[in-house]
Amino acid sequence: MEHRTLGHSGIAIPPLMFGGNVFGWTADEATSFRLLDRLREAGLTAIDTADVYSAWAPGHQGGESETVIGKWLAMRGGREKIVLATKVGKPIGGRQGLSRTWITQAIDDSLRRLQTDYVDIYFAHDDDQTVPLEESLGAFASLIEAGKVRAIGASNYTAARLRQALQTSATAGLPRYEMVQPLYNLVERPAFEAELEPLCAAEELGVVTYFALAAGFLTGKYRSEADLGKSPRGQRMVGKYINPRGLKIIAALEETASRLSATPAQVALAWVMARPTVTAAIASASKLDQLVEIAAATELRLDPDAMETLDRASA
């Protein structure tokens, strides 16, 4: 399995990172364990989660995903073979943001649920403009010094704020965000490509993109409003993509997939992984057959004709 290094962190991961938001949500504990076992067998050893996963589900409070991962790690062992990323900042238990106090408490809460003494990557889940960057970055520095975190990253930051954070790190002698986690896929291109991508390239930052399959839309299973009831994700996230442009992208995916003996999901993931600034695409699965499908995308290489077809359809 190919590995790519995240910024200057020294942390190398496969080109596909598994999105752990499904653990304890659309995948129950037993299914989650089977998925995690298969991920390790396949060499897909980078897992992305967050303290808030899956607070949006009825009856959930957040922490469900981390708890499942922690139980699996405690049962299976081999923590050192897993690159584990989690996040802080979204509302959970009445707390949110990036204050020193909350970051310090939140990491301990996450480590307890994950049943580990460190995470490889700790992301700021959202920008928090109510807290000085020096305070947040200083808190992250303390976690790195304590051995609780290996490297830090930023999710959902604008290019302007990321640039400001990088400048603050350089000026104050604090650890910098070595990677970003933006929304990026074939139907969500401009926000990343316009300003954030050039900055990441210039600063040599790692990029791990979330919703690489646009919450399942790019699998091709959602084509009309009637299809949205096929899954909880469809009802929450996919409706905005069902329009002429979205369906044009699906048609291009299907055409390319047919020519390459692949599936639309595999092609969509391969397109993201082929972007020169992308370290890894984040995708998830709640069933083993779905996992087998997305794992195969790491072996798919898109030729220039395929890239041109997809670029044109998604422009």
C-alpha cells in the first residue's frame, strides 16, 4: 500500500483514510468491529473520527464513534499500527470552541473514550474566532509536549484564517497546522481549489478531504428526491446535489467506470486521490461490501482521458 506523508509531520498514511463517523451510528458495534478488522487487513490503517460523532443521531450525545474505536483497540491491540485522528471544537456536552481550557479537557475526554494515551493527529474541527490563535495553538503545543498529540491540523478553515494561523505559529514559535481537512469532491470543488489549495501547496501542508463521495451521492445511488430515503445520510446531506450539474457528474462517472471496469465510487475516490495536493481522501462505509469497494479505489489509476472527462463534467 502506498503511503504519503502529511505535511512536515513525519506521519505517513495510505491515500484513503477511513471516515469513522459511521461507527456507532449507521454501523453498530459488531459491524464496526468487522469494518475495523477488515481495514487493518487491507492496510488502510488511518482512521478519522471526532469527539462530536455522532451527536446528530436521535438519542446520541457525541463520543459514540470514539467509544467504539476505543473498545476495538482494547480488544484487538496494535495501537501503534493505526494512525488515529480526532477533532475538537464542535458542540458536545454543552461545550465547544478552541479555548485552552476546553482543548485541554476535550483531549482527555477523547483519550479516555479511545482507550489510548495519544492521538496521532488532533484537528481543530472548526475555526473559533472568539479565541486568539495564540491561545488555541499554545494549548495544542502543550498537548504535543505532553505526548498526547503527535501533530495538529485544521478543518473547515478559510485560506485567510489558515494563513493567519500559520503566521502566528511562525511568529510565536508554536507548532503549526501540518494538515488541513477541507470539504472536497467532484461536486464541491471551488471552495478548496480557489484559495485553499494554492496555500496548501505553497506551505507544503497535508490535505485529507472529507466527504470525498459527497455523502454517498457520487456512488450513483441518488438520482431523484425519491432516492433520498435510502439512508439517513441521504435525507440529511444529499438533496442539494440532485440537479442538472450533479447528474452530469454522475453520468461522467458511470461512463468512466464502465470503460475502466470500476464503479462510480471508485472513480470518484481515485479522482480525489489523483489531485496533486491531496494526501488522502476520506471515505466511509457501513457495510463490508462497501468497504471492499472503496478500498479497491486505492489501486485504480485514472488515465488523462478519464481525468479530462471528470474535470469537464464537474467544472
